[in-house]
Amino acid sequence: MPDRAAIHTRILEFIAPLNTAGVSVGEGTRFADDLMFDSLTVMDLVAGIEDEWNIVLPLNALPELETVGQLTDAVTKLASK
Amino acid sequence: MTDLLSKYDALTAERGTLHAAGIRDPFSIVMSEVRSPTQALIDGRETILVGTYNYMGMTFDPDVMRAGQDAIQRYGAGTTGSRVLNGTYQTHAECEAALRDFYAMAGAIVFSTGYQANLGVISALAVRGEYVILDADSHASIYDGCSMGTADTIRFRHNSPEDMIKRLGRLPAEAGKLVVLEGVYSMLGDIGRLKEMVPAAKEAGAMVLVDEAHAMGFYGPNGRGVYEEQGVADHVDFVVGTFSKSVGTVGGFCVSDHPKLDILRLVSRPYVFTASLPPAVVAMAATSIRKLMHAQGKRDRLWENTRALHGGLKHQGFNIATDTPESAIIAVIMPDQVTTARMWATLLELGIYVNMARPPATPAGMFLLRCSLCAEHTPDQIAAVLAAFENAAARVALPLGRKAEPVAQAA
């Protein structure tokens, strides 16, 4: 079973270089409204995350993943399969 | 009451800023008269058109126009019906026959636009439990076809066989898969690596659709597209294309040798639930397609013009998205929104119309001035375009001769 805390930390590392506005990032941080990521940025972020854990995160699933916490949950679930 | 348009306030404000700076809105051009495939009257000024995708200059072809006039006389202005009800005339059947002949394929289905062809084919081919695998730089109609459908959508790095293969490898072997590629990627004008990617996709158990919208008429021995030029015709399952570029009118299509292709006519909602093209439009398309089968002279002139403009702009120091002219699209990379809009407006004042493209339509947050060539551009027109580009760059103080860095964004 993958460690959710470790996944969360690693996801924060993926977000850091894209966080040009310097927003403080936590579980509840929203990609669109807080980080102001456009759809292309989110898709690029997801590509890196898919490769890191060798998982599949389809584009059509992304609208459900509004926050960093939701993304962490989804990756934890997929990585444990 | 919530004002439903207020969610677009940021964009509204951005337009207002440009307007306040005295820059003409790039997205509200009206052509009051159109003289030829390469010339129109815009804001009362004679303008050379270098941004219309009218690659083969068929819009004013006398045979094409006569076919349209005849069809209006015989069949009237429109069909007022769906292809599956009262909207299929002899003209539509003849247009599909012309496509079958042009592509040497057994099946052809005409949709009302190229956008609807991608929506209709992609959404119907792959459904829940199946996958669409697409290039990151895919046209909006491909992304929207995925949104409309119920399949899972997987995106791979632009034109990267390695990334595509890696992502295909993560999918269940037995699940249905559709890989969507393009012959020419229209934003930057680069061509798809179909020779490597099509066989690799087949190897991974996927069916392959190639959108050749920006390639019809001038790639491959028969002008069928980049897939023909790169020798992978035997591996491609579906080709999608448009009448609104080389063919010179409007409409979209899918051609295929698949024996079951025709069932799409019943299950593809963008095919069923819209009116068919007017008879004049499909009659013109059919005539144009048949002429494009024997258009070597036009093809040669198009490539000559493309090389001349690409080489000229490069020599002047503009930063072009492709090192060599890969397609008839030449994308000039600009540094930022305001310089792009000023340069675009200055070119228009100098009598040159090009496309302005901005994020999110462009990859990696780039601002572009996009030129597309026509076989009917004259050497004098190309020279005028080059002179105007140099002049406009000087007027807006665009530095030339070094790489203009695109706006930083996600890697």
C-alpha cells in the first residue's frame, strides 16, 4: 500500500515549479481558482504524475480533481492497484 | 440573478485593454469584398490574404463555381434536413464518390463541417471502457470529440512516439483503443511523425485515425496527405478531412476501407442531428476534389511560395516555429500579447492579413502570427508580404535576428 503522505509530498514537488504566483499549497488548494492553472498546465502536471507512479489519469477524470487533496487521493488509489 | 457572462470578465477586460490602446480587435475582421483566393477588401483597404488555409486557391475556380451555380438551379438553396432523413441528394452521393476516388478507399461519409466530422467519428468510435489516445497539440475538434464521447481520454507529448507507446502500454490489452494523429499540426505548422507512430499504435492494438485537414491536395503521390507521403496508408484505419481548406468550400468527411464504416451514419450524433450541407456546397466540393487529383502545377507553386516566405522571414531574423517549411503554414513566434496584437494590426494597415493565435489555442503559452500560403500567391505578393513584415517589425520595435522567448509556462 503506497504511503499517502509520501505521495502528497511528491505531488507538492511537481506543483512547485508551476506555482509562479507563489501560492501557499495545501490539501484544499484548488488548481484552477487558487493556483490559477489553465487546462494546459493541469494536463502537463498530470502527465508527470502519471509517469511518476506509472498510472493512468484520463483527461475526462480531471474535472473531478479540483484540489491537491483530491488529486492525492486519486493517485494513492490508482498507485495501490 | 447571477450574470452568466460575468465568468468571462477577465477576457472582456483584456479585449478592452487592447481596444483602449488603439489596437484593432484581431478577432472581428470583416471582408467587405473578396477579389480572389489571395485578395480582399478589409477596412476599405486592398489586402493580401496570408491566413486563410485556402492552400490550393479553389474558392474562385471557374469549374467549381459553375458546379455550385448549376446545383442551385437544379436542387435549390438547401436541403432542410438530416443526411439520414431528407437531406441526401444526388449531389451528396456524388461528393462521397469523389472522396472514394480521391482516397482510393471503399467508404466515405460527408459531415456538415470538419469540426463535426471529428466530433462525430471520435465520439462514436470509442465509448465507455475504451480509450482515445491523442497528441497534446491536437486540434480543438479532436479534444471536443473526446469530451462529447464517453471513452477515457489519454494525452501524450506532442509528436513523441516514445511517450505515445509508453502511455499505450499502461492500458488494458483487451480494451478498445483509438489513436488520433494529425498530418499537419496547424498551430506550429509541423508535420506528424506518422511513419513511426502509426505502425507503433497498430502494434499496441489500437485503431488509428489521422486528421489530414491541413495536408489534403499537396502531400503524397496522390495528394492524400502526410500519411500517404510517409508510406503508412496501409496501416491507417480512418482519415478525417475538411472541405474548408484545400477544397475551398465547407464541410467535413471521414474515409476508410473498413467494411463496417457506414454504421457511423446511424450512431454518430453530429451526423444524424444536423442539417446536411446545401447541394451547391457538396457539388462544388465534388468538382474541386476531382480537380485536386490532377493539380501538380498548383502543388508545385504552393511549395515554391511556402519556401519563399519561410526562407525570406527566416533571413529577416523572424523566429519561426519550424526550422524548415514542413507545411504551408508558417508560424512566427512572438514575444507577448501586446507586441503580437500591435504587429498584427500594423500588418493589416500595410495591407497584409495573417492569423493571430494566442493561448489556449496555442501550445506552451505561445503567441503566434500565423501565415498560410496559397498556390495562387504571386511572387510579387510574397515580396510584398516580406516587405510588410520587416516594416511592421520596425514599427513595433520587435527585435529580429535572435530567438524571441515564448512566455514561460509549464514544461
